[in-house]
Amino acid sequence: MARRRANQEGTIFYRESRRKWVAEVTLNGRRITKYANSQRECRDWIHEMRIKIGKGLTFTGTQVTLEKFAKTWLAGKELSLRSGTIDQYRQIVEQHILPTIGKMRLQDISPAHLKHLYLAKKEAGEGARTVQMIHAVMYNMLKRAMKEGVLGRNPADAVERPKVEETERRILSEEQARQLVIATMDKRLGTLIYLALITSMREGELLGLKWSDLDWKKGQLHVQRQVQRITGEGLVFVPPKTKAGQRKIKLGQGALERLAAHRSEQELLKAAQRERWEENDLIFPNNLGRPMGCENMISEFKQLLAENGLPKIRFHDLRHTSISFLLDSGTPVNTVQKRAGHSKASVTTDTYGHSLARAEEEAAERIEEMITPVPVPVAVKSLSK
């Protein structure tokens, strides 16, 4: 038998044909229906709906699909986030979320739907980080829907954040790093590779360096921008991702001499290109003086590795190699953190724990050597009668 309540409290009854409990509320003269597995779930839903109606929820608002809300959400994010981040969010939404649950009403999305989405993506071969990013986007989108009164609770709260299995980073040994530096000494990317190994900078930061960022007297590089490809805009200069990314990196005399030679070669190239050269003051431009795309640089880098019999690593792994070398040599974590542009020392320790473990073992051996007494043989005099 149907269990009736006043309109403002809703109605709950069991529908035999679907073997489901049904909850109904009336809003703006229209009836809103919810199917559930239990009376309790129906009561909770009605309670949430009453709260949302009290906050101004309209019938139209209850019919909003995820696809429609996602467009509004992305448009709002454009006012506060970097273009690169927006591109990443849009790709996640359009490629991974909307094709599966985009037509669903926000009201109907449950934790089970999200779990199914993540599992389907994992089974389709998507990487763990992609699945984690899908969860992050869904969580933030649904959180915004709560603030706007469309949802009473965030279904993503009831879903565990997908785990990312850490893969072992591939770094060069000291011998391999020296081999790479020697092999690329007279190559176009030689100085770029050398600087990546000694500064721990990201590729976008390196490609965004200008000669005006280099203080020859103090031997410092001022990192204050990076090159990034933005959909519809091409290659543009953007600030570092965090405040810690804007930093000054000390260079040794060898690096300064290498940069001076690189500048002389660049002047020859500029003279040869004549009017085709576009002056941007870049330390590492393309052959016409414009910003160099990461894609072209990485392709050339991979070719150099293959030609010299070196392991297949990413250009970004030069940064990992550099940071690992610093930590292995006993450089204080805070110094490495600032040089790498990490926001916190904990980021450095969490990411490069393997190097810190080796350094700790060496420290233990050193301290033992310092304080452990060395046995000294004592000569025993023979007693003559």
C-alpha cells in the first residue's frame, strides 16, 4: 500500500512492476520522482530535496544534465584557472566523462555510477593517473553543483579516490649523464640538455628562458615563465604553476662559459636568417627565434639517445636525474626543494625517497666511522727474572 505524505514532505510508495521504492515531491506544480532500493533512501532523498527547495531550487534545476552543467562549470573555471589547466579539464570532460554519463541528470548520479565509470576506464586501458584525474574533475564539478543548490550531497564523497601506482623513474647514471653531455657538445640541443642536468629545471621552464633572465655577474638564472601549448593559441608564455616555481638558480663557471659559447652560436644563426629571424630574446628558440615546441625538442632528444646507445628516457627524466644526483651527493633537502621549484620540502622527500634512503645509509656509516674508536694494539713487555 502507498504511504502518503503532504506535498511539502513528499510521497513514498512501492512499485511492484519495477520492484523499487518510489519517492515523489511536487515542485512548481511539477512532480519529481526518485526510484530507490529502500524506504530509508527515499526518506533521505525527500529530506535533501526539501533543503534544496528551501535554498531556491526550481523544477528546471532538477532537470539539468551533467553535460549541460559541465559547460557552465568549465566556463566559470576559465575566469580563475590557467589556460593549460582548462584545456586539461575540458579534455577529461569531453573524452572520458560525457560519452558515458553526460546525458544523466545531476540528480540521478550516484556513487555506483561513478565507480562504474572509473572501472570502465581502467578496463579500457586508461592509465591510473587519468582515472584519478576523472575523479578529481567529477568531485569538483559536483561540489559546485552542491553550492548552487542543485545537489544536496556530493556522490563523489562516497567513492574512494582511485589509487595511482607509482612507477619507478628512469634516471641516468653518472657515467651515462657524462656520456650524454659529451655526445651532444656540438649539437643544437647540447646546451639545453646540459642545463637540464645541472639546474633540475622543467622543459617548459628551460624553453621559456630569456637572456634577460641571466645575471652574468651573480651567475644566476631567474625562472619566471614557461612555454606552453594552448589550444587555439599555439605556443605562449605562462607563469610557473606555483609561486615556488618563480626562483633563482645559481650556476657554476662552467655553465656560464657554456652559455656564452651558445650565445655566440646563436648570433651566427641570427645573422644567417636575417629578416626571417623573430627576436624574442630566448636562450633556446627554434631556428627562427620563435618559442620552441616541446614536441619537436623531445623528438630530437630521443634521436640523440638512440644514436649514442643511451637508455630510452623522457626529457623530463633529466630533471629527475639532476635532483637524484643532488640528493645522493648529500645536498640539504631544503636546498634541493628551492632549486627544483617544489612548493614544499615534503614534495621532494615524498618523490625522491629512494635517494634520501641511500643518503641516510651513507650518513649512518659516516657517523659510525667518526665516533667508533679504532683498536690500538698494546705492546706487552716481557718480565725478565
